Amino acid sequence: RGKRAFIAGIADDNGYGWAIAKSLAAAGAEILVGTWVPALNIFESSLRRGKFDESRVLPDGSLMEITKVYPMDAIFDGPEDVPEDIKTNKRYAGSSNWTVKELVESVKQDFGSIDILVHSLANGPEVAKPLLETSRFGYLAAISASSYSFISLLQNFVPIMNPGGATISLTYIAAERTIPGYGGGMSSAKAALESDTRVLAFEAGRKHNIRVNTISAGPLRSRAAKAIGFIDMMIEYSETNAPLLKELSAEEVGNAAAFLASPLASAITGTVLYVDNGLNAMAVST
Ligand code: NAI
């Protein structure tokens, strides 16, 4: 049997999640997707209407198939956590079972188990504010959506993950070195995600033989990155200063994720893997 992957955090064909799904599909995996509830309708209708068909093409010419799209909101663990205004919000009321526990229960009922879990989501409501001006609310919201969401997904998926399985999240160099503009506690959230990668690698490794790694990706013009506002500058900086002077494609991150999820990486866990044209190795601009 081929492997089954659940990729959390796809809402269009521009982000890392989509590229990872494609690389996993090209390697023979079955693809399940988790899409943020407010983005679900447009994602599903665009898929149906063929808007993504061009970017669904795999190296062998076939189209990536997404077996099922699940609505999700990774800041809520169970229905008891959902506040009234969200429950009654039009965009949420049309979907059901989108808290993490309910989502995993649905996947279990539909498919029984998964082999690969990908976390490709982040959110920081105050990302445009310097850390020095970030509110407690904004900081905790960034950590909740961008870091704890991975713990929650892993916690709930582990019982239905086959031993030997692999998990991957996406991080950013701002966790380790200051990137002005990556504010609102997003740098803190990525630092937490990287540290959690090491601790969860130990815990999930010992208990369930599951590997936990994170990819520190270079800049990509995704929807989330455009919302931050400095992505063109970061791309240009990378293309001027990285050891490899080429555009970084989402596919290159997808391929690294497919490697990390495969038996080729069977001894790799607890690591931060840079997929950034080598920019992390530089200390000066050139
Ligand atoms: P993206 O916009 O394609 O993906 C982010 C996804 O998170 C979106 O689909 C959004 O709907 C989803 N999301 C937000 N809040 C959510 C919630 N509460 N529950 C469920 N889903 C939620 O953008 P991108 O950039 O591909 O982001 C994927 C990952 O890559 C993120 O972790 C990001 O921090 C990371 N990354 C991105 C870089 C870039 O330059 N684009 C660089 C390094 C890391």
C-alpha cells in the first residue's frame, strides 16, 4: 500500500503546503488536506472548477488527486473551546467537525490511519507590529495558531499514525536571527516550533516510532507571506546574498519534505533542515 499523508494548511496553489502535497503525490502518497474553515469554500470551488489544474500537473504528466479536503481550525482542540461568535459565524456554521479532535476522528472514520503529517500553517494577527509593541493577545494568538497547533495535531493524530510515520512542519530563520518585520510574536512562535521539534521527536520517537522534523524554508510569495508585507524585499535579499543565486521554488521545499517523509530519512528526527539556497550560512550581505 502507498502511504497516506494529511497536509494541514492548504487554501490555494501558491503556498508550501500545496508544493509538499505535490511532491508527496509524485512519490506515490495518497493526499488528504486540511483547509482553514474561512478559506474552505473558495478552495473547494476553485478545485472543482479546475482553477488549479495547471498546477496539479505532476512530473509524469498526471494530475495530483486530493482524496478529501477537511475543514479545520487549528486553534480549537475540541467543540468545547469554540466561542459563541465563531460558532454562529456564517463562514463556520456551514461546516462541521473542524476542531482538531473532531477532524482527526473524521479522518479515522474515513481512512483508519495515516503515515505522514504535514503542518504548513501559521497565523499572527499582529505580525505587522514589532515585538516591542505586540500585545499579550497577539503574542499568544501567534503561538496558538503557529506552534501549539502542531502539538495539538500530533497529539491527536499519533494514535492513528502508523509506526515508522513522519511529521514535518515549516519554520523560518527569524526563530534564530532577527528579521525586522517578522513581528507580532511570530519569531517567538517559530522558536517554540523548533524547540518543540526536538522534544516531540524524543517523545513521539520513543513512544510511537514517529519522526518529527521541521524545514526552515527561504522566502516564498505565498498568500500568508504577502500579508506580512515585506516578502518581495526578502526574496530579493535572498537572490542577492544566498550562496545559490537562483529563485527558490516551492517545489524544492516540497521535494525536501518528500525526502524527510520517506525511508531515505529513516534516521533523521528532531532536526531543523534548511531549504533556503544556503542563506542561513551567511553572516554578511554581498
Ligand atoms: P500559505 O498562506 O499558503 O499557508 C498558510 C495556511 O495557514 C493558509 O492556508 C491558512 O489558511 C492557514 N491557516 C491560518 N490559520 C489557520 C488556522 N487557525 N487553522 C488552520 N489553518 C490556518 O502560506 P505559506 O507561506 O506557504 O505558509 C506555510 C508555512 O510555511 C507556515 O508555517 C509559514 O510560516 C512557513 N514559512 C513560510 C515562508 C514564506 O516565505 N512564505 C518562509 C518560511 C516558512
